[in-house]
Amino acid sequence: MSKWIPPVPKTQPKLKLFNSLTKQKEEFIPNHPGQVSWYVCGPTVYNKTHLGHARTYMAFDVQRRILQQYFGYQVLYVMNVTDIDDKIILSARKQYLLQEYQKHETDLETVRRNAKLAFDFFLKKRFSEKALDWEHFVATEKSDDPKFPMYVKTAQEALDAIENKEIAVQELHDKTAGVVSEWLDEQKGSTITDPSIYRDFTAYWEEDFFTTLDKLNVNRPDVITRVSEYVPEIVQYVQEIISNGYGYELDGSVYFDTLKFNNAENHSYAKLEPQSASNLKLAAEGEGELSSGKARNPADFALWKNSKPGEPFWDSPWGKGRPGWHIECSVMASAILGSNMDIHSGGIDLAFPHHDNEIAQAEAHYDHQQWVNYFLHAGHLHIEGMKMSKSLKNFLSVDQGLEICTASQMRIMFLFSNWGQTMDFSSGPLKDAKNFEATVENFMTMIKAVQQDQKGQRLGHNFGPMEAQLLQHLQLAQDQIREAFCDSFNTPKAMAELRQLISLGNQYYQDATKRSQPNASVLYKVGTFVTSILRILGVLKDENAALGTFATAGSKSQENVLEYVQALSSFRDRVRSLAQEKAEPKAILELCDKLRDEELIELGVSLEDRDGGKALVKLVDKEILLKQRQEKLEREQQKQREKQERLQQELKKKQERLERGKTAPSDLFKTDEYSQWDERGIPTKDKEGLDLAKSRRKKLEKEYQQQEKLHQEYLKSLQ
């Protein structure tokens, strides 16, 4: 009796994530098998969503999708919205005061006079007294402050508007808004008491943020937390930190004692960026522009801020105040995910001080050693080599980015870059992304066309070595993509594997078409795998069919047949007419080309001529076909222009030769440079009467022969 032999399982790669806490890739082991708890730092909502946001939240969206849809984890994805913050307070106040001022102040000269006062105030606040000699200051002053150029630009734009005698009131308001808003806030900011000013401001920008991410096909979080809704929990959390000995109250504010925490057993401060722990400049930036800066130690940071007049406030045991920036994430993440979570993520610019302070607060609150198991940081995004920053106002908004490319093209570009490294949003990577998209679209269109072409046919044996080889390539790609995803979500490698697989699929189609017919089922197998991976990565939207497409909703529906039937009827009429007229075959072929190159393209139909006389029919987005036709026309026109230029150059050269050929060779050297010539007119003596050197005579002989040819050409042209 034969014995059953159990198969030996192949070793599968284990999922590893690059963990900022250890600065290396670590095997991912969630606290609960099959479940992932994940907190991501969300936006501070005070301005438009920019491409840096897009890069960060697309990266984490891709990782979330891979964990859920590829590895099968149940992910609880929590995101905060910072709606209490120094930047928000200042921006909301300035916006409100500026709108009220512009609404009521309409006299041009009054606006100009106030703008000059605001300009002087701005110079002293952002620079110094010596900036009042503005022309000299701009010409001589240098600064390492990255905000210095922004301040200079704001001031110069205001000054140019103030000095423009022809300017209208509204334009003067607009051009001087940067300096006037700061002047108004200095005068009246402390009088703002209406909390709805801040609520309405943050609600607007929060909606803008999530609506923008919708455009990018970024899935919304499972849970959204807002700081303003968690103030009681924050107060309680801070009290626990104080009770554990790591916080202290001073003048109505509460600070985290970094020295005491760092010196405590089983605790250490700045786990993520220990080298930055002494960077007081970064620490101060994390405290915000409205911070009082009265902590005992410069490295200590605010858990609770005493609110000054004009700032929103809540009651607390320490008086009226508001949460510090860092405490919000510790509290809200803990409220949803508990004392330890699997993943925490955010932009690399938040690592210190924000994320390091989050960790310290949570571990001080729970008095334990580890709040986060895996910390993931998305890399910076540069625009044509320049770092973006919302605070520097040199950012490109997502809406501006979507004027340059589609959401899927943007995502493809990001996928070809490692999520944790700095990447450049520039023309080169964007062109590569668009090419990849076109490659995928053409591949899927080809497969659909082959399926349609073979529909209803009973094909014979159609699986041979070529088909077997393509399936082997597919299986290899599946293995390689699994390895890539396990390698800390290595999407550049995964995308490269997809591109290679598509190339092999296209090569198979070409080779199989020469043989007889390609195997539609094998191609479909490859196409559905490519589609499934691109759908997991968020490149193709979930509503797409098994064979994905980038085509827009405006593409022609296959059910709308009237236009197609009309084109067929018109073509039939013209063919019948030519046949009745006994036209030459060339005229019918020209009519066929017109149908293929013009009429069907307008209907979103591509005919691909093949060997054997039978065309492959493809349904393609009309706009894509029109663009391809236009590009082909432009290439042909360019070739014609280049051909005309060559002909003109050749004609010019010919005319120049004929002009030179007018001179008979015997007269070529009859100049005062020589004094004697032989019978053909070649010089024998120079103007001094000395015999010419042999080498000189030889050179003149060659010139004579060349002129002889030119002269003969000239004489021939006259005949």
C-alpha cells in the first residue's frame, strides 16, 4: 500500500517594519494575533492641505491597505485632529480681525496710512529696529533663519503696495494683509472672546483636509479624535503625571519635568531622537509662538498652558487654560488604544520634540516602559529639490498638485519612492508615473480586446511552453511582491515587479500573435493579479472590475451603441458608393484608414492591425486616443519640419557652392598675393618674386582642383 507523502512547506518571509525606536527593521508581532492597533498624528487644521500631507497620509494609507487587504489583519486606525494650537489661535484671530478691518475700512488714504504703521511694526517684530532703514537692511542683512526670506517677501510686497499711487483699496488690503494682520493682532488680539471664531475656523479646515484626502483615494480613519472634545480627559491625564512625580505647576501652567523623568529608573527621555534632546531651538519651536517659556528647565515642555486674554480657555485645577500641543496625542491615543499600541506613525518632522514628548508623557502617566511597539515615520517631500513647509509658506497645495497630475499618478509616483526616505516631487518622477499608468492601461486594454476577440470561439489546444513560461513569471512576481511587502512595505520593489510582469505579458502577446492566437485565460490571470495589487495599493479604486482601468466616468459606455452603429452605417454607405463607381482598391483602403485613424478614435475605439489581416479591437478612453493621435500628428509634423530644414540647408549649401563655382579656376589666384602663375593660373611666385615652397604649391594645387569641380557644377547648372 502506497504511503501518502505530506508536502514540505516553503519558508515564507516574515513581515518586518522599519522601527524608528530601534532604527532597524523588526519583525512585526501585534499584541493581539490578527489585529492591529494604530494611531497616526493627524493635521493641525489652519491652512490648506499640501503635498507634504499627501505624501505622508498616502504612505500610511498604502501600509494600512497592505496590512488589511494583503496580510488580512483587522486594523483599528485612529487619527487625531489638532484644533487647539498656537498656530490656530493666531491664524483664526488674524483672519477674523483682518476681515472685520477690511469690511469697515474703505478710505484709501486711511488704509495706506495704517498699512505704513503696520509695516513698521512688522519690521521691528520680525527683524529689529535697524530694519526701519529697509533698503539698507535688505541689501546688507543675512540670516540663517529659514523664515527670513518669507518675512522679507511679505514686507517688500506690502511696501510696494503702499508706495503704489495708482492702487485700488481692495488690492492695497490684499497686498498688505501679511503685515496688517500682525499689527491688528497686536492691538486687538487680546479682546477676542468669542469661541465660535476658533470653532468655525478649525471646522472649515478640517473639512478641507478630509475632502482633499478623499480626492486622493485615502481611506478615512476608523476613529477621529479632536483635542477640543478631550479636554476633561487631558486634565485628568496631566493630574496623573503630576501624581507620579513627573509634572509641576508654575504660574497656572503645568510642565513636564524632563530631567526627573530621564533620571528615573526604567525611563529615558527622547527615545526616538536622543541626539536632539539638548536642541533647545527645536524644543522651543514645539512649544509654540504664544508660549510663556517659564519652565524650570529649558528642555521642559508644557502639558497645560495658562491662557492669556484673547486665547480660548477651559477650567482646570490650575486655572483657566488649554492643553499643550504634545499632551493631546498621548491622551487621545491612550483613550482609544490603551496603555500600549502596536503602531504609531507620523511625518519625520514630528519625531522630536512632538513624538518623543508623546512617549515620555504616556510612559510617565502609566509609569511603564513602552507605550508604542513600532514607530513609523514618513520622509520629507521636496518640490523640485526644495523642502516644503507650511510655516514658511512655500508649500504646494494638493489642489495645485492635482492640476499637474491625477491622484493615481501622484500615488504611483509616491509608490516608486521608499516611504521613509526624502523624495522629490519633480518632472522626472512624475513623467515616470504617467508612463507607468499608460503601460498598465494599455496592458489591460489589450487583455480585454483579446477576450472580446475570442468570445464565442471554441479554440483548440492553446497552452504550450510560452503560456507555461508566462505563468511561471506570474508565480515569481507573486513571490517577489510578497517579499517586497514583508520588507517594511517596499513598494518601489513591488512596483518594479509589476512593471516587469506587464512587460513579459506584452512580450508573450506579441510572440503568441505571431504563432496563432494568444491564450486569453492566461493573460486574464496576469491582468487580474496586477489589478488586485494596484487596488490594494490604492492606485485603482475599489469599484473597478477584475481588470482595472484609469478611465474616467466620462468614458464611452459600451451599452451606448448608437454612435457606433451610425459610424458603421456611414462607412458601409461610402464603401458601396466606391464599389458602384468601380473605384480603385486604394480609395477603399484610404477609407478604411480614415475609419481607423479618425472616426473610431472619436468613439473611443482603437483598431490594432495584425498579421493575417484581422485587427484587434480595443475600447479605450476617448481622451487617451485623442491625445495619442495628437502626439502622433505632432511627431509627424516635427519630422516634416526637420525634413524641410534639411532640404533648406542642402539648398543653401548648394547655392553657396554654385556661387563659389562662378569663379573660373584659372582666375582663382589672380590676386596681389602672387606675382607669377603657370599656364593654368596656379601661382609659382609670391608677391616678393620668391618661388613658392613645394608644400604651398601642393596645397594650391588641391584648391585649384576643388574649384575646378565647383566651376563645372556651376556651368552645368546654367544648361
